[in-house]
Amino acid sequence: MTHPFGTEITATEVRALFAAAQGWEARYKQLIKLAKQLPPLAEEEKVEANAIHGCESQAWLVATKDEQERWQFHCDSDARIVKGLMAVVLAALSNKTSAEIAAFDIDTYFEELQLLNHLSPSRGNGLRAVVSAIKAKAES
């Protein structure tokens, strides 16, 4: 299965992109670029069973596991900023085993990217909802 980005973008690469971005406006532009790289889900995948609850905007998650027990996550949202945040999460958690997902320190990752302090409380809650949905799938 192909990676959601078509290439293997990693948390390390996302950290580098955000470290190079000076100020919130530059980070915001990076989020929008990442959102554009995330392919849309097919309309038939945008169903209640794939809905992520806790986001103000509409958001969906599709998860599959490959032969090596690594999870592949595909997300989509009707909001560009949410889609960019999803791309950041997928870089960290997609293509990992359930144990690797459980062990990943997502809070530290977000701190390193300096994202949460610039998001509205509802966007921050939505971001946490995406992470919770991924972790719930990985535990199933």
C-alpha cells in the first residue's frame, strides 16, 4: 500500500520543515502545503463509520494494516487547516505498528512543532480527536 503522501514523509521531516519556518504565519503556510499533498478520500469513504467525532469540521479516517502489521492511515477533512494538521499526525503515526503508535509521544511532537499554542481551543480539540481516533484504531 502506498503512503498517504505518495512519498515517505516522516515526523523527522515535518520537524525540520517547522523548525525552518520562522513564526506562526510560516508554519501555517507549511500546514496548507502539507494539506495539499494529502490525497482526498473517495466519496464512498466519507461515511459515518469513518467519521472523526470531536472536530468542528467534517473529518474522516480510514485505517488498514499491511502484511508487516504496520498501520496505514488515510484522513480527509473539509477544512484545509484540519487536513494540514492531519498530515502532520499521519507523518508521525502512519506506517507504524500498534506498539510504535502507542509509544509515540504526540504531545512532545506537537510542542516541538509549536502548533497547539497557535490553534483555537476547538482546533486543538479536533487535533486531539484525530490522534485519539488513530490510537483507537491501532488498539483494535
